[in-house]
Amino acid sequence: MTVGEKIKTFRTIRGISQNMLGELAGIDGTTIRKYELGSRNPKPDQLLKIANALGVSINVFTDFDIETASDVLTLLFKMDEQVDMEIDGEKDKDGNLLPDTIYIRFKHPEINNRLAKFAKAKKLQENLIASKDAFPSEEAFQHELEQMNETCEQIKQHLVDTNRVVKKGTSGISVKVYSE
């Protein structure tokens, strides 16, 4: 999903027009329209204004290229610094974790509830792929798969649409964003 498509998705979820988003963000409505169409890309300061106006983290608009073990581990270590999480698994006779049994669990119900919903959607997607042979044609399967992928993307967007603070040492805090 492009940045413009993400802006449109969250704007639509909020039920506001491009002009209203522009007013809330202090940006002209025609500029919002150009961002959503992809004819222009917002600069970081503009994107921050839009994120604040929509009440979402600016991180929902960024894409991470995660290709190496180092990329994954860097994100996990950063998360471990800031969010209560547990890395565990089965242990051998010396108390060392067995690599094939390692799991990560967050100690915050907000994250776990949202991850459970994502896992359910992902399982439905996997089940669809596993049932490919039950479809009358490759075209029928591809059509259903495209719809499922779109649904999963919408679910992910709804799941990240939260302003609950989960940083270590906090509890029960939500961020409320007001326009200037």
C-alpha cells in the first residue's frame, strides 16, 4: 500500500473528507487529494501533521525493508527496550533455549488481543491457499486470493489504528491528538 492509499484508508475509517483532513492537519485539501492519488508525496513534516490529524502513529505510513537477520533482530531489540515482552521456549538439560521452540510474547493485553485477531486472519489466508485444488479454475482461486489479501490488509490497518501507549512503565494511557 502506498502512503497515499494509507492516508485515504485512515481518513475513510475516520469518516472525514479530504478538506476536513486538510483543515485538521493545516494542509490544503487539494494537497491531501494529490497525496492520496499519488501524484505528490508528503514531506516528513507534512506526514507528521497528517498522522496527528488522523490520530495515528507516523509509523503506519512507513515501510520497512526487512531482508536480513540483522534487520529482524534490530527491530526485536528495539521493541524489547521499549515494550514489555518475553522471549522464551523449551530448554535443553543445561537450561539453554532450543532454537526451534523460541516464541515471543508481549506482556500487554492490547498487543496480544490485536495479534490474536491478526493470527486468525492469517490462518484463514493460509487455509485458502491450502484449498487451492478445491477451486474450479486458477482464475477463481486467484480472484478469491486477491480478495482475501485485500481483506487481510484492511484488518491490519484496523489493528494498527490504536493510540494506546504500551511503553514499559506505563499503563492505561491513551494519546489524544488535538489540532492546533
